[in-house]
Amino acid sequence: MIALSLAEIAAVVGGQTYDIPDPAVQVTGPVVIDSRQVKDGSLFAAFVGERVDGHDFAQAVVDAGAVAVLASRPVGVPAIVVADVQTALGALARHVVERLGATLVALTGSAGKTSTKDLIAQVLRSKAPTVFTPGSFNNEIGLPLTALSATEETRFLVLEMGARGIGHIRYLANLTPPRIGLVLNVGTAHIGEFGGREQIAQAKGELVEGLPEDGAAILNADDPLVRAMASRTKARVILFGESDEADVRAENVRLTESGQPSFSLRTPSGCSDVTMRLYGEHHVSNALAAAAVAHELGLSADEIAGALSEAGSLSRWRMEVTERPDGVTVVNDAYNANPESMRAALRALVAMGKGRRTWAVLGQMAELGDEALAEHDAIGRLAVRLNVSKLVAVGGREASWLQLGAYNEGSWGEESVHVSDAQAAVDLLRSELRPGDVVLVKASRSVGLERVALALLDSGVEGEVAV
């Protein structure tokens, strides 16, 4: 964080100081909410969770080097006490970004947010110091923590914004007002919470509503609900996609033999070829979104294409491709799942597995509400239509719908199987995998299906899945 004194912080957040001998002492380290991440000069924000109360660690974090605790009550060590720690954290983030002078880029969408954020960060940091959201730390706590990690040297701040309902993105955008707002897509992720795609579009579009007139709204030309958001912003609109009307678009899209996308990137400043290190054609749209941001910030087509061709995955369990010594390829995409990302992952699996046996080890897609049965059934059917060699549906009711969809689409019989849990999936795979097979593992984060991928990659020793 940029250096601020405890007195300055208290004034910004409207807090009272307690047990602080010298209010001029500065916070020079990171702002953290996990006591294990404290470093010299840190400010520790004490949140009260369901099982852990951060206030109980006050003495420990000061002993570890924290300058003070941002707390909701006095804790017997240097503290700034506020009525609400989350609100105070947001106020501090807003103050810091206003002082920074960095360009803020915010993005949202139903699918691909984290992968696209990682691409944007890698392209921009080739040009200037860039801070970006780690992983999917995209909520009302994670976003201010990311903003507070910026320093005086930071020139670009890339912030992923998630939403669980109407008003959430408006709240986040008010904490860290972006100059560039990017909306990727409107899909069915969290549709059970929102109630429908129109409501999701309403929520995602809040990002562009608050952009300044000299800002840029970067919208997906290939998604009608996103493209319609142009009417909701006073900022200049830039379209990306494969549409002929897109300002930043891809031409001659193809996949390499290993399933990596290659295309010609066309921007208003020129054209250049891209061959990505990531897997799956769905990354073309993500790359175009990143390219549109970079173009807006002054990078040439050649600079953008070069950075995109070098970019990898910065976040765990998102299309992580690992080949075992015996030739089995494991694709760990188990961080999360929704119908759009599940379809994209299955297509990537098929592209990677040409001439090889392909396995789709799939679990529940959460938060689909009344659409859950139809969406799981549809994914099972798609696996058949794509000629995936074998579907392993893992878990309870939703997994049974995956398997039933596959069975009804193609009378697969032994080609689709429903197993109860991760351990059963591992046991099945260990007994049936052959050298050269390609295995995709994907489900919503709550399922914890990454354990299957990790077990398959674990040195080959037989045993139980670590929980």
C-alpha cells in the first residue's frame, strides 16, 4: 500500500484510535485479513466470521509486525476502531485509488472473468507496473484489498468484479471507480440467485453506467445482452468479438493440434498474428477482450499479439494441462463451473484429444435454481454429441442428471457412469486409464473435484484422496 500514517487512516475511515503511542507511525506494508499474511508494516483488518473472530489475533499480528489493527472494538494493542470494518476497508481503498493516479480497469461477466483478468494483467504489465485481482478475489472484501496493494509505481490497476445480485457491481464500482469497464458476457452462472438472464444483464451493466465521459465501455459484440449495454453508458463504446462490426476482432480462428487457439488479431491500429499457450477456442473471446483494453491504453497490435502469445494461466485449476510420464494428460479445470464454461471445456477436451480417448469427469454446476435439471441434462447430452469417449458424473442428484442426459442422448450404456464421490472417481480412473488418454476434471468449486485431478497427478501411488 502507499504509505499512510495511522492518523491519516483514522481520518479517512472515520475511526477512533486506541492504544496508539504515535499516530504519525505509517502503514508501509500490505493490508491483510489473514493473520498468517502479516508482514512488517502491515495493517490487519479484523473481521468476525462464522468460525473465527479476527479480533482474537490482535496481539499475535502486532507481535508479527503489524502496525495496527482495523477493528470494531478496542483490542488492547494499537487499533483504529470503526463501526463497520468492511465499510472502513472500502473507504480506505477509495482514498488510495484517488491518490494513485493509476488507470483503473474493471471487468465483469458470467464466465471467463478470471482468465480474462489474467490476460489483461499480463499484457499491461509488459508495458508498465500493473496490480491485479489475485485468483477470484472479486467481492466487497477482496476488491478493496487488491486496490490497497497498489503502490506509487502502479500504473494500471485491473479489478475483477463479481455479483450475487442487483446493486453489487454498482457498490464495487463506487469503491474503485474505473475509467475502463469491460463486460464479457451474460450467461446462466448464478441464474438461481438472479432469477433470469435479463436480471443478470441488469446487474452486469451497472459497471458501464458509472463510467466517466472520457472513459471507455468495452463490450462483447457477439453477445446481444452485452451489446445492448451501450445505451447505458456515457463513455465511448468499443466492441470486441468475431463480428464484422467489432472494433477489435479475430479472423482466421483455428486450433493447433494440441488445442491451442491461433488467430489474426485486428485492431484499429493494425493486425498481428496470435498463437496462445492456453487451451480451448473460448480463450479467443477472452483474448479479444484483453486486446481491446490494451488498445485503449495505447499498445500496438504487435505488442498486444506478442504479449497474448506469451501469456499463461496465473490462477490455479483453470484449464491446467499436465502430462504424466505415462502419457495421460490431465486437464484440471475444477475451480468452478457453469453451463457456458462447461461447454467450452468439453469442446477444448475434444480438440486436445483428437485420435485419443477422452474422459469428462464432471460434477455439479451450482446456483442454477430451477434450470439445474435442464442444464445438467444438456451438458450430458453435449458430451455425447461431441463424441467424448467416456463421461464420469461425480456426486449426487445433479451428477445423476448429467449421466442420464448422456444415456438418453446416445444410449451410451458403459460410456457414461455415475459415481458417488471423488474417491470413487479416482478408483475408476486408476483402473481404466491408458497411456495417451486425456482427462478433463470440472465442477463448481463447492464440489472440490480438484482432488480427482491432484490424485491422478500424485506420483502414481495408490491411496485415498486427500480431503
